[in-house]
Amino acid sequence: MTTHILLVEDNALLRRSLAFNLERAGYRVTTAVNAENALAFSHRDPPDLVLLDIGLPGMDGLDALPHFRDQVGAPVIFLTGRRRQLDEALGLELGADDYITKPFDENVLLARIKAVLRRAKRAAAPTAAPEETPLIVGDLVIDPAAHIVRLNQEIITLSPREFALLHALALDAGRVVSVDNILARVWGAEYEGQPQVVYVHIRWLREKLEKNPNQPQRIITVRGVGYRLQSGERS
């Protein structure tokens, strides 16, 4: 199985360059611009390693590290342009697995990644990803652990992206989720400004979940804002 790296970096140019080089090196890469979205990604698709920028908007890397350590269980390498001595002391004290200061040689980063992954494999037997409780919205059940969706006890076949979209809406069932939020949580930072992919996948979900996709009762459009998943009926 291809090693999955979660890259959390708010600098778009650096993020794209790193993602490209990591993929070229044979890794599967998920990107996020902030820690909040990265944590949402990691619960749905657990990474084998996290590259975490310290200077993030909102929750910074130092604050996010305990969440990745305790909830996700993946090793973390800090990326930072701050004063090395200060951040290294704080980061390693909190439990980071390694540390690299910008600017850095990407070959050095790749070597650090391999070393951290080797240490992780030599550690105690791998811990399974935290079990996720099925989400229930009326007669709709989304089971992240089994990657199964049931509607009125009937299994509904969804593509991985459709499942991720429905799961994101179900996590905030009854509340409006903005298109930008959906893009960040389901597609990643590189899809910023491309709302059409959300519109298309919402349409596909409605065709599978709604009695009448043209008059949806389950996935509701809140015009100018986003979408709300609510309890609906399907006869």
C-alpha cells in the first residue's frame, strides 16, 4: 500500500512544490491549508505521516500537534521558518518526531521522512485507526469505518469522493456547510476556487439519495451559502 502523507502548509507555492515532489517520490499526498481541515481529513483518511507547518492561520502547528498525536497516531515532522531553537524545543517537547527549518533541501526532507517512517515501523505493533462511530441522519446511516452508506437499511453504492462529501455534510448535519468549507475538507487546498466540482457531486448524491433529485428533501441548497444535510424520507 502506498504511504500516505498529509501535508499541512498555508504557502500555496511551497505546498504545490512539496506535493509534486512527494508524489514523484512515490507517496500519496493529501494537502491542507490549515490544521482544522487537516484534522478533518485525517479522521476520514488516516495518514502514515504528517508534515506540519508551525506558522499556520487559526490553530497553529504547536497547538495542532497534540491532536495529531493523540487522535490520529501518525508521526509528525514540523516544517517552520521561525527561530529554530525556540520552535525545536517546544515542538519536540510536545512530541514531534522530527523538525526541519525552511528553506530546506527537498532531498534532506525525503531522507527525514524515510527515517521517521522507519522508526515508526520499528515501534510497537501498528495501532489501528480510531474506530469511528456511524453517523445517523434520519433513515440515513454513514459508517466511516466500514465505508458503507445505508438508506432505509439498503446499501447505497457511492464513489470515494461522494462518500467523503456525504460524510462531511453528516458531521455537521442540520447545519449549513459552505461550499468553500466543503472544498477544503473533501477536495483539499488545490481545489480552492473550483466550486463546480461540489455542484456536480451534490447532484450525483441527490440522484442516489433523493426520491426526486429535482426537489431534494435531504440535501438542501442554502442559496449563496452552501448545503445542509437533514433528515428526509424515501419511500
